[in-house]
Amino acid sequence: MVAECYNIFMDENEVNVEQQVEQEPEVEKEPEIEKEVKVAPRAVRPVRRPRPYQPEVSTGFLWFILPLVFVLGLGTGWLLWGGRVPTETADIKRYDVAEAGNPAIGPADAPVKIIEFSDYQCPYCKRWYDTVNARLLADYAGKIRFVYRDLPLSSIHPEAQGAAEAADCAGEQNVYWQYHDALFEGKYGLGAQAYPLYAADLGLDVNVFNTCVAERRYQSEVENDAQVGIGLGLNGTPTFFVNGLKLVGAQPYEVFQQIIDKELAGQTPKN
């Protein structure tokens, strides 16, 4: 290992400063000679003209006048535009979406109707079911009617169509909503082998259920729901219509709460 040295050794030709001082010969000082000192002529300063009077503006005055000018500007704008204030609900659109005989929970005359277009294999639909569905139905019992319509995205969810048909077959034995919940909870997953297991757990007549599924008795009903959704411009799930107001995605509980409360209070325009 090589260590670095920082000027510890001097070169042979290098002379110590102290030695250099000793070797310098003494130099005789020349006698001081008095010299004539010439005084330079004094420079003439140019005459400065007096500046015109400029009154000073105090900082306190500026702090007073600027807010006043701002307020006057707002007032002028208000007069020019007639005091019009844009409202948050100016562009609200309500869609005309029917139940069309689909499964529903809640009184038919409830003041708020929520129609969901959903997909049993959609992870965001499951997220909404897990986090919002039960709480919403409990908190607004008697005030909302919840309707489920099918929008299976078969191109990316191959089991969604079959699951929707199986749920409708369970509806023949008056257990649609229990079967709906079981599919989203996913104990057995989705697929032809899973659907009879859910039916058995819920106490259905499995033979009758299996016949319904095998015949694809509700294929056209599910496909019709999907066509209605496409006709409404839907391209994803879940999508909700709260009294016709479109709400896209697995929105949190608070979003639904705000919309429903405004509907109940009559604060949203009925257009």
C-alpha cells in the first residue's frame, strides 16, 4: 500500500526561507533628497440642476388603495355581467333508465332509485359490493330502491355471462339476492362447477337449477340488459344511475351519500 506524502521532504535545490534571509547582503540606503512637490490644479465640479419635486407615496397609502381598487373592479364586473353566478348543477343530465323487470330491493315508490349495471367477474364491481352495497341499503332502508342489471364484459370476463344467467336461475326459486351475494363473495369462484355448489349452499332444488342453467333460459335476458347499457353509452362497470344521474366506477360510500341526500332534500334540479 502506497501512502501519499504532503511536502514532508524538500528537494536538494530548494532553499529554506530562513537561510535565504541570512544570505541576502545588506543594501545601503540612498540619502533622501528633497523634491519639489507640485500641486495639481483643482478639478471644477459641474453644476447640478435641481430635480423637479416628486411627492413621496407612503407604503401605508398603497396598502389602503390597492384593496379598494380590487373591490371596485369586482363591482364593475358584477354590473357588466349582470351578477350571474355559474352553478354546479348547470350541466346535470338525467337518463331515462327503466327497471325492465330486473331484480330489485326496496319499495317501488322509494324517493331514490339506484340502477346498477354490473359484471360478476369485474373486480371493481366486487370492490363496490364489499365496501358500499350493504351499508347503503342499511342506512337508507325504505328510502331507496336498488335495481341490478347485467352488463357482462365477456371479451375480458369469460365467466360473467354464465354467472349472470345462473343468478337469474336462482331467482326462479326466490333467492336471487342471496345468490348475487354469494357470487360476489366468491367462496367457490366462478364457472360451471361452482354454480351448483352455491345453489346447494342456499338450499335450492339443485336439479331444477341445473336444468335452468343448462338450457340457458336467461341468456337473452342478460344480453338484452347488456344492449340497453351499450345504448346508454356505457363501456365499463360498475355504472350507476341515481334517479337518472349517471355515476361511473366503484365510487366510495360518501359520493353516494352526498347524491342521495341532495335528492331527498330536493336540492338537485329535475331536468
